[in-house]
Amino acid sequence: MKFFIIFTMLLLCFIGVSSFKEQSPVFKAGYSPVSQQVEKPFLVGAMFNGRDVNYTYSDFFKFNTWHYYTGMTSSGFQFGWPGIPSDTVLAHIDHYGTQVRNRIDANYNAGMLTLSDRPKIQYIAFGQRSDYQCESENFMEQEVRERYGFYTYNYSDVGANYIDSSQHGSGARVRYCSPNNHSTDGGQTFMQMEPGYVVRGLKTNREQINRSWDWHYSIDDGNHAWYVKPRIRVDSAYANNPANLNKEVCRIEVLNFDGDTIKTTNIRVANFIENNEYSGEYIEYFFDLHQDSLLEISDGKSFNPDEKPLWDTRCQVDFRVWWYGQCDMWIDYVRVENEIAEQLFRSNDNFDPWLSWEVEEIANNHPGKLIDFYIEEYEFNMLPAIKYVNEKIISLSNGQLSLMTNLNRGLLEVHLPSGWKTGESRNPYEFDVSDAAFTDDLLIYYLYDYAGLRNYVPNFYPFEYIINQNTSEPWQRQYLPNTLWSGTPPSSFDTVAGILADITLPKIMKKSSMTNLTTGLRMRWSLPAI
């Protein structure tokens, strides 16, 4: 019984690594995550087996993988690796670096490679960025529409879909508004309009309300400030006329879950002017906004004050844009970022020193002793930050390491508007991959072609079997095929025999397990040696 208790304390079996295809014809900007890597053995381990600080049970199970969950709680408690109190999210490397290096060496001497779950990496990879497009979904290029059609609005009362072929637009697909009485852009207008909402009714409107999937500080949306950054340009001749400085261009309205307005900001011509001049380019940082009208939601809890679940489709969060009808305006998208992403994507004063500490000053000093860096389950709008962190790790490690993620497809799809392809809201607690909205090709694009990930851990645990204490019925079942046994298979869910699953026919198990990503992916499962 003690053996069983310790095994379950180590949590769930580490089920191996799924590797992405080696080549992709659609990879952006010529960036390739493929490089020469140190050959690694077949991996067998248990998530959180680092709690066994003396390697007693890791030795018993013949594990060759070491892992320890790290993170930060909403109460401010920070934790890194065991026995290193100074290993926290905000600590300088001088306070923890030597001890972390010693742990990697100790793991290796005990016959285990380190799956490097680090506080700083986990924190910054959970930065959130969403670019809500202002052109209509049906105006998008087909490939973009298939991948990001849900990142649009339901309604546009004024303005027209427009390909901005100007020197500032470079062919971007945007929403264009022109005044009813006169055009201010030198006669380029083709349609004249009254004031009104350029966009309203955001389709994907639950990416800022997550206060229910709060296992980590960074993933709880209520713990962050948020920044709203509409990408807009106006007619430069109109803007550079001093008589127009106080003219209103547009108004940004932010609504919360209940449809209450929590922020209203008027953007005037003067807010486009820097150093007494405006070039006519698109901007998303506006100048000289008064403190009370900054495009910032300082308390993320205001998006969802009653902590409704993130899959609740009654959500009315919106980022509306009202146009005052006084000058020509082009708007590309409304970008919304949490404070982590806002800092991560700065050109300076960002998190690059943290990444340098973790990769160059720690990991690179232990060649062949680490598997990869690792983060847990994440939402769709965290992919830009994951891409940034992954590319930095690959670059700083000279291709020896990358970022490995745990893919919870339910959580990845939970943001999708109700009815998008499946007609259902996505509940990650009750997600069935047979109802997935994202195709395998889309997953390959998001994770490999865009984010550049080379490896991931499927969110499927063969030894997780959860009983509802109120009904005594399984809340979550897992299955093992009866072909694992040469003789008569044991009874299902037999704790004495150490069977934490239902024994069933292989074809039933296939239905319950994660869909194989057949195009360019290799599924590799490893079970603990018992």
C-alpha cells in the first residue's frame, strides 16, 4: 500500500514525447526549429517525481527522467526546484544558479535527464496576446480565414473592407471609414459614411475572463493588467493641420462579462502626433493620453468579477470601436495583451535577460543532461509568447534545446465562439477529442509552423482515474488494452493489483484516446517500468 501511495503522489505517468515532422512547407519567415540535437534515450518517468529528492522510487521504477512542477500562486508564493528556496520567479540568477546546476548534475549522476520546468520560463510563456481583426471574416484570405476566422467581429455598422495598398498599408486587409460630407485623404475615398461602430460583437470574447482554470498564477487572467492597442492610421494631411488637433477620431469601449462598460477612451488627432509630426503610418501606441483614459485595464478581475467559467458563452466581453466621422481612418486590428506579453514583446526592458540566465548560464553548462524546457497546459492566445520563448531557447542553446509543451486540446480550443465548426462551447474539463474543432493540419500549423515547437506531451494520462466522491462513479476514466497481458487480464480499477484504469478492447481504447496527428507527427508513449 505504501508503494501505491507514493506512486500516486508522484502523479500520473510521464507518457513520453510526441515529435513533430522534420520539414514544413509553410514555415514563416524562413525560421527553422530543426537543428542538430544531442541524441536522447527513450524516456520513462513520472511528472513531479522530483518530489522524491533522494531518488528512492525513481530508482525502483528505473526512471531516466526527472521533473518537478514549478510556478507561482495568486497569493504571491513562488516556488522552483526542491531544496532551493531562492529559486523563485523574480530572483536574480546569482541567488539560485549554482544550486540549480548542482541539481541537474545530481539528476544525471542518478541516471536521469532533467525535463527543465523552470519558474521564469513558465511565467513568461504564459503571456497572452490576441489580435482581433477588424475586416470581415469573409474578406480574409482563405488560408488566414481558416486559421483565424474566429478572431473577427460579428458586426460592423460603418466602414468598408479595404485592401490598404498605400506605402503605410503594404496590402493589409483593414476596415476603412470616410466622412459623409468630405474626404480628408486627397480624394482617395470610394465610400462616404455616417459616424457609428466600426466593429462590435467580438466573436472570440472569452480570452480575458479565465479565473476558473487557475492552477498557475500566470494563467489566471484576474492577476494581470491588460492593454488594448487598436492599430489605426489616419490621413496625415488632416492630422498635421493644427486646427484639427482636438478633433475626435474614434472611441474605444471595453465591456466585461456582464456587458458593463469598464473603460472608455477617446482617441483624438493629437494622440497620433509625436514630436509635432505624424507620418501617416499605423500606430498602436498613442501619445499624450490622459492618465484616466489610458488604454489599460489595471485590474484584470474587472473582466469577470463573478468568476464565471471561461467556457460560459453568455460572456459579453467586447472591445468596440466607435468612429466619429470627422476624418478618414483605417483600422487593422484591436490587439489585447496582458502585462506579461506587453513586456515580453518590448524592444528593450523585456524578459530576454531571464532567458539568457536560464539557457546560456545554466542549461548550456550541462550538454546532454537536459531533455528540454517544459511548460504545462496553455490557452490559444499564449502561442505568440510560446513562439518567442521557444525561438530564444533554440537560438541561445545553438539548437540543442527547445520548448516542450503539454497539449490540452480542450483548453487550446476553449476560446472558440459557440458554433465555430462544432456547434458547441469548449469545456476543457469535459473535452472529447472526437468533437475537436481544430483539425490535425491546424494543430500542425499553430504548434509547428507558427510556434516552431519540436516536441510536445499529449495531455493523456493512462493512470489517471478520478472518482466522484458524491456519487462514487468515475468522473474521468482511463483505459488500458487487454492485450497488455498474455493471460487473463486483471479486473478493471484494481488498486491492490495497481491497475488504475479500465481494462478494455483495443478498439475502445482507441476511441477514448487522443486523436493521432497523422501528418508529420510521431506518437511515442512510454509507460513506467513496474
